[in-house]
Amino acid sequence: MSSRSRIHQPLYRQSEIYAREGVDLDRSTLAGWVGATSELLAPLVEAVRDHVMAACKLHADDTPVPVLAPGNGKTKIGRLWTYVRDDRPTGDITAPAVWFAYSPDRKGERPRQHLKLYKGALQADAYAGFHHLYEGGEIYEVACWAHARRKFHEIHIAHASPTTSEAIARIARSTPSKLRSGAAHRRSARPSDKPGQDLC
């Protein structure tokens, strides 16, 4: 499991490595072990997912991952969806966590399925697959300064202007320390049992 997960060693390569050492471990045996381990870890994965989805704010993103297609030795592109709960910058002491979900494609139905019970703020990029999530009102969009700044920067490189310069400068002044002090001020104005609770 460690070789497969940490250094991305496919099972057929592990089987070959063991064979060179005189250990006969068929790929199907290794696959069975992986499946059994996945079953044992399923309750932990569900607990992490439940903890992450209980947040009032999530960060979401996806990234392409090469996946070995069975039988032909070629790779295809799957997606690894990442959902992050971390409000430490606002003073919340709840444990941060990340829940990962794999899908074989990037269809918009994937985040819809992952977030079907979620209610709260979602910070994500401008991927169109997230847009339909904001229509019902249960999930509301939180824009990302990094993505906004990137667009202004690209325009500024192509056609520098006072407007793009001002936009980039204003975004730069919106530092995390100012956000933290604003959150602290809101907490002192409305005391709560737990730090960050009033932000939900």
C-alpha cells in the first residue's frame, strides 16, 4: 500500500520487483490486499467526509491524475476532487481536514454528487461544473482573490493600464492579517462558545 500510494508504484511493477527477490506475489493477490485495505479504511474515509462537510465554508478544487487503463498499459486522465475545511486563519480551533474523491471524468455531476448534502459557503475556481451548485441557495459562492488577481495580471501583462494596476494593488492590500483582525473584531462584537462559530 505504501509503495502504491506514496510513490505511485503500480501493482504489476511491485509484483515484478518481488519476483526479482524470489517472492511470488501475483498482481491479483496484491489487488486483493488493496481492496481489503480500502474496505477497512472506508469508515475512516466516511468520518473525514462527514467532518469536512459539517463546515460552514469549504474550499474545493480538482486536479487531473493519470490512471492506468486496465489491460492496455496506457493511461487515461481521471480527476481527484479536493474538499478542504480549514478556518484556522479566522481563529477557529476545529481540526482542519481534507476529503478527496476520485472520478473518471470532470463532469459537473461529480461535485453535485459530492456536495449534495452540503450547506454553506463554497470557495472554488471558475469551473463551470460548480456554477449549478449556487442556484438553489443552499450553497453560496465565495470568490477567490487569487483567481481574480490572476485575470487582472494577465490583462495587465497584455495591456497595462491604470485600472489593472489599481486592481492588482487593491487585491495585494487585502492581506490575510487584515482578514484575521476583521474576524477577531466580529467575534468580540458577538461572543460565541467557540472561536469562529459566528462566521457560519
